[in-house]
Amino acid sequence: MADGPGHDDDVTAMPPVRLLPQDVLARLAMESPLFDTAVRLARWIAPRRPVTEDGVLELGDARRAVRELELLPEAERESVLGKLSGAEELEELDLPWSIAEELGLIDIDDDTAEPGGALTAVDRGSTEDLLELWWDAAEVVVADACLPGPEALMAAAEGDEDEEFELGAEAELLYAALENLYLIAALEPEPDGGGPDGGGPDGGGHVGGGCVGGSHDGRHHEGGGQAVPLPVLAASMVVPDDMDSPTDEALEEVSSLMMELDAVLQLVIGTGVVDYQPVDPALVAEDEDGTLPGESGESGEYGEEPDDADVTRYGMVRLTPLGIYGVRRRLLATGVVAPALGELAGARPGELLDAMAFYPDSSARLEAQGWLEGREPLEAARELLAACRGDEPHAPLRRLYCQQVLALLGPKGDPALREVLDDRHLGGLARVRLVEHGAADVPEPSEEMVFWLTVDTLAAQLADDDEELLAELVRGIPVREQPDSFFTAAWQVDHPATAEVLEALGRLHPDRAVAKEARKAAFKARSRSGAQEE
């Protein structure tokens, strides 16, 4: 995660995600297994039903609810119900009941339960109301599933600090995994196809056919994330990005975390947040030492996925369209900048350009296309160019992304480009774009403008923090022929980033003589800037 545009350095930002329309998400929420059962239970008890002193259905009603709502497979239903001595013993009934009570879908007063006021949000509320209720239900499941047992509660009550620290560990691990899946989904290339809901047959977390969402071939699902092998998710959470060859300790940590993730992800399958195929129990029995693909050398090197025939045995997980909506909701509530594609359609041009700097390339292009839709091309070009003027630190980056948006407009924006040919900040990029569009009669730039544009382009890459691309641009500058004359002109360029750019040239240029001249020029530029400030 990176710092977002226009935000303080301590504000975290996620890449943008594509959300399905709210009406589609609301339909998927209603189809998610646990939420659906909680709603049906709330309707089923109408007008009221007696409850025990523990606030659950009496045994007879519990059995009737299971039969009438088909909460168990028919083949095993009567056998299970025959052994049932209380509603709280059957998770398929107890968990949806807890959800319904917690959300206000069911109201319990003394010894009676009746439909609660929250059913209004389901029946007549807005899609936002319904989705908020669904996410609250998912969080109830997390809280209920991760509730510590009696021994842990006693230890915490008696002041065991270590035990107290562990009380929320499962929930923290689950949310950390969901955030990683969110990031993985946000960074995926745009899908080539896929169904409208991006889910399996029910869109709500059921896995069929031996794979996640009906497929484990890496295909994308519109609005949802791509299926990820569980070892890959575990590695993304603990292995540093710069670790090319992981240590034995790192592999052991990945192996251990994989099994922890398997346990916590199974707790939330019915929420509709994830599609998850658990680790094959037979695999755990076969591999008692906990080694992962690549550790033992049997399934390729570390970082490579196992063969298709084996990959699903290690667990497969993806964030559903609902999951992406829910995790984003949680991120926003905690102060994280979590944009959604399309949010900037009505933004000011400067806001668009600032945001694009922090978006993956494909997302930036989509956001720019959305911003241009419905706008008159010539006026849009003028607004973009006006937003790029100035010597502020972010201005070079704005000009860089302005060129990308103008490229999407094509020749339709050319009249606006001709209007700024004499502009100190914009004349260079205007000439570049006009030539790219094949325009005729484009005046040659002055030497001063060429040098200014060179500095501005490199300043944008410095601001974009892309050292690799910056080094490539540095190598391409035609300076070897006459470095003295080049740097004599370069250090005098009237650009706020001149000294910084020359320092980068001195640091990155492969020719030692050129690098030395660049550092000398940077010193002169700094001295000149200091003298002007005095």
C-alpha cells in the first residue's frame, strides 16, 4: 500500500477496485447463504414463537424450522434432528439465529421471539441499507467464529497478558488475509470476460466442481478477485518482496500460516465474502512435516505454483464481488484511502491527474476514459492543460499524466494544444502531442524549451518514484557527444527540479565521465537557486 495523492504521508492508500452496481451487489447479498438463512428465519417465526431462557427456539420449533427451511440435506436431516436436544447444538440453525438476533432481524422479549424492525431494510430499504446489513452480518460471523473458548476467557480474566493478546488473533489474521486478497484483486489486469456476478453458481461463496467459483484456471471474474492458491496468499503476507530466495525459516512460516489461514477462511465461507476451497485433509495427512510446493523440490521452485492437477489440493481462495465491497467498506471506516473505479468521473481535472499517479496503468486509463465520457473533447483538453500549469512539486507529474489523457482524446483536442504552444509550462508537451497525432505545421521548439521539457519529464519520473524507468530515460539522453555544453545549458534551466534532476543523472548515468559532469552541474544549479532565494 502506498501514500495516496493529496494525503498526508501517514495516510494509507489502496489501488482502485472495480465494484459491481449496487443493485447487483444487493441481489448477491440476499443470495449469500448465512444472510439468506437469517432473513428466512426472521420471517419464519412470524407472528411470534416461544424461546427458551437462553433465547433460542424451543426444541419442537427448532426441528420444524430445520425441516421447513431445509437447513440440512434431506438425506441426513431426520437422523440429525433425532439426536438433537437443543437448538444451540445445531450450527446450521444457531449461527443464522445469532446473526438475525444481532442485526435486529429478530427481536426477543422475555420468552418470545418475533420479526424485528431490521427486516424493513431487507424488504423496503435502499440497496445501501441492505448491503450495510449484509456486511454487519459478515462481521457477526467473524466475531462469533473467533470468540475465544472458556479457558482463554478465564486466562484473560485472571490477567494472563499473553492470552489476552491472543483473543483477537484469529480475527486479525482473517482481516489481514482479506486485505491482501483485496490488494491482489485491485492489482489484477482488467478481465477479458466472465460472468456478471463473478461468483460460482450461487455467487455467494459455494464452491462446486472441485474448484473455486467453478474454475481454477486463473480466469478473471468481473467484479471479483482471481482465485489464488493458499500458499501464494500466505507467502504474500509474510515473505518480504525483496526476498528472491526465501530462507528455511520463511518457508516454515509460510507453511504454518497456510494452515492457520485454512482454518479461519473456513469460518466465513457462508458469508459470501470469499469463495474458498479448503486444503485437502488427505494432503495434510500425507505431508505431516508441513512442507509446501517448492520446499521439498517435488513441485517446482519457490514462487512457482504446483501443477494444475495438484494446485487445488493446497486450497484456493478469492474475494467475491461482495467481498471486495465489504473489505473496501472496512478499509474506508479505518481511514484508508480505498478508491473505486469511476469515482472520479465528475472530478476536477487536477484531481483526476493527481489520482492517476497512484493508480496501476490499466486502472488509470479506465479512470481517464470514464472522465472523458460525456465531456466535449476540446473543452476537456483545455481544462486538463490549465490544471497542469505551475511550478508546484506535483505539477511535473500532472503534466506527465495529462499527456496520457490527451492521447486518449486524439486529434480532437489539438486546437487546445495549439493555443498553448508559447506557454512555458505547456508548449513542449503540446508539440509532442501534436507530432504524435500527425499534425502539420508544428513549430520547432527553442533550445530552452527542449531543455525545460527534458528536466520536467525527468522530474515527473522522480516524483513517480520509478527508479527503473528513470534510469532508462537517463541512459537515453544524448549527452555523451558534448557533455560540457549539455550541462552548461542544463544547470541554467529555470525549473524548480533542475538540481534534483541533475543529481539523479549523476547517480544513474552509466558513463562515469557524464555522471561526474552531472554532479558538478547539480552543484551549480543548487548554488544558483540559493542565490535567487536570497
